[in-house]
Amino acid sequence: MTAADLHQAFDAASGWKLSGTGADNECAQAIPNAGPGGPLAGHTLRLVASLTGQGAQIVTIRRSDPFVLA
């Protein structure tokens, strides 16, 4: 499986909203075809997110621990 880019901004149009009373934001994303019996079931995946600032400079990169879809 190859990596997929999901370009977003921290706004409601991209699905982001404030999380609780602080300044944190959250966004839930569904992985297509990831349900039981789907083509990704039983595969080990890892999510990678990078935040870029103005001028396309990378601000931070985060990687999840590996996980297996049921």
C-alpha cells in the first residue's frame, strides 16, 4: 500500500474542531475500505502526519505506533 496525502487546514471545512475548553483541536478521519473483511483487514498500518507552515517548511512530523485493523 502506498502513502496518501490528505491536505487540510485547521478549520471546520476540513473537519477540525476545538477539543474541550482548551486550545487543542481534533479531527476524526475514516479510512476507506478499512472495515471487517475489507482489503486492509489484518494488515499492519502506521499513520504519519506532518504539519507544514508558510513556505511549505515542515514544522513537525508524528508517527503512530503500528496497529492492525481487525
